[in-house]
Amino acid sequence: MVVVPFPSSDCFAEKRRPALVVSNDEVTSAGFLWLVMITTAQNSGMDHDVPIEDLSAAGLSRPSIVRPVKIANVEPSRIVRRAGRLGATQAEAVFEAVRSFIGREPTKPRKGAS
């Protein structure tokens, strides 16, 4: 886990927050990191959220969750610091969720959306 300025989904703002690295060495060697957002547990409630069980090992001070549906692509130079590690069971749940999102058919735009 790392701490980075994580981009907002509206792409106009960033918030420094912990994130879980989900990319492999091939992505890193291309100069990028794929990160999944970590947020406080009070924001839980989305499908696929994974609670972080060992806050101390993760380097976190408050109950938190990993939100696999929110992924960002950043340059490694944007890492502020390393935060800690996620437990193996929680990490596998996150990786499985991310894998389940890849390769799906795109959703059809809503009527009136461009």
C-alpha cells in the first residue's frame, strides 16, 4: 500500500489517500502504477468493498475499506510514501474483484447521454 494524491472521479481534484497497488511489474516497467482507492469504513456500502482487518499492518489509523471499483493509473513518482501491507485474504478478494471487472462488455449509454 502507498499514499498518493488519488485523482477524483471528476478528474478535477485529488486527495492524498492510501491506495493499494494492483498492477504488476510489467505495468510498473512501462512507468505506471494501477492503484485501487482506500477510504474510511464509514463510506462502505458499495458492492465489492473489502474491509481492512489489520489496520496496524496496513499502516492505517481508522477503520478502512478497499474500493476495487475505483481504480487510478498514476506515475510511480507520485507516491508520497509507503503505508503498509494488506492481509493475504483481503488482498486476494481485491484482486479477484479487479479481475472480474476486466474484459466485460461496456454498458450502454443512458438515453440522452452523449
